[in-house]
Amino acid sequence: MYSIGIDLGGTKIAAGLVDKDYKIVKKKSCPTLAKRNVEEIIKDMCDLCVSLCSEEGLNIKDIDSIGIAAPGTINEKTGYIEYTNNIDIKNFDLVGCFSKYTGYDPDRIKIGNDANLAAFGEAVAGAAKGARNSVMITLGTGVGSGIVIDGKLLTGCWSGGAELGHMVIIEDGNQCTCGRKGCFETYCSVTALIKATREKCIEHPESKLNEITGNNLDNVGGKTAFQAMYAGDIPAKEVIEEYMRHLATGVANIINIFQPEILCIGGGLSNEGPIIADMILPIVSSEVYSGDNILKTKIVMAQLANNAGIIGAAAYSRKQELE
């Protein structure tokens, strides 16, 4: 039994052939080239899947189910992408278009928001496996999130909910691209960390931050402040500590609302490993409503990395609830 999971991103399209145990048997990718007409993008997605099957001696019509993880607001009932800002797509019948180009049965195709399906992937086969209640936040260009409650994804009445990155953690704070101010995303995305690191580079020209980047602000990345902190740099430590305070505030809010068994942190920054959980845990523990309750949410790093969307999409296409 094979399913295909597809992760449609602003930079690349990745597809994987996933077996019954949620292992990726084979994976292929191609550039999205997001400024193109949307039908050209979907045609490339279809060609990628057909090629993936062909290389394994399969016909795409023989695949049990296909799941598509896409950015933006997704209408799971109609199969439409209603809106996404990473790719210029509005009110587009993604499922219908995929079916048109491949001849694949549209009733066996499921579509969902990429962050939601990544969370489902971690719940099925990753860091949240075994938990029926979990939340995943993805620290990337923005802050993505997915919520699993009693084995099912929580997406809201019109499939546009679970946007935890756009809860306000500082009233009238930094401007967010969503139009609000002070969003979790404006303080805890990798974009926000890079901005804070650059500001500290300018403020402290003697810092190791500048040594690491060759005194070029364009070379600042999400790992720069961590690297300098590990080397004993005080300004870098200040950047990371402030970032972690904001992250802990957001995490405590999430735990107070959902009280999941597991809160999973994904995205590029999760590669820093246990130091993130170690730094936020004392703050979170002091701010969650449960107080000294021995039953506490476990904070862990994601395990599936870039495969979470593929595995989650494939799993969701088979069954929309955890076993």
C-alpha cells in the first residue's frame, strides 16, 4: 500500500512515495518557480508524481491515496486553495487541476495547510507519535503551527484557524505582515531573530557576531547568534535570551489554551536541539496555569525535519484521524 505526499512550497515542490508504515520509499523534488501561472506549477507537480511512480514501476492511478500540503488558507471540503501569499494563488481548484492532468480520482486526494499537515506527520510518525493531543510550532520565515486534538486536526470552521503565529504577545509591538502588531511571529520567527542579530551587530561592532559574519550584515543567518553565544559572546547571548523569553511566552500561552501532551518545535532552529527546551522550560514552568501539577506538557524538538509535510500529507490522505 503506497500513498503520495506532496509538499508545495514557495521555493520547491517535494513529493514522496510513502508506505503503510509512513516511511518514505522514494522522494523527488523540483523548483516551484512561484511567479509562474498556477496551472504551470500544478502541471510540474503532476509530472513529478508521475515520474516518481514510474521510477518505482508504478502507475499513479494505482496509488491508494494522494495528500497535498499547501501554504495558505485551504478549503479541505472543496479542494481549493483560497489564498496564499507565498505563491500567487487565489480561489484555485487544486484538487480538480491535479486530477485533470493525471487522471487520478479526485475523491482519493486530500489537501490541507502545510503547517497543519506537518503537525499531523509528527503525530503519526515523529516526535508526537503516541499522543492524541499535540501542538507543533514551526520556527521559519514565519511561525507556522498545527494542532491535534483528540486525534484530529483542529482547523477552525472554515479551515483557516490554528494560526498561532498571529496571536499577539506584545500589545502594539512590532508590525506583522498580517496587519496586526506584536504577533508571536514578529518576535519568534527566524526572520525576527535575524533582524535582532543585525541590530546587535550594529550596536556592538566588537562582538563576535561581526567576526563570524565578516562584518557583513547580509551574512547574518538564523544560526549566527547561536554560534557567537557558544563562543562566549555576551551580545549574542543577549539576543538569544531575549528571543527565548518571547518564545517561552508564546509556548506558555499555547499550553494554557490547549494543554497538549506534547508541544513539538520544528523548523530550522530546532536543529539547535535541547538548548531551546532547556532555555524556555524554566520560564514556561513559571507561567503555565497548571502550576506544580505533576502532569505537564512535554516540550520536544521535531524529528521529521523537511519530511514532515510529505509524511503528514500522505497520512492525512489515508485517514483524517489518528489510530
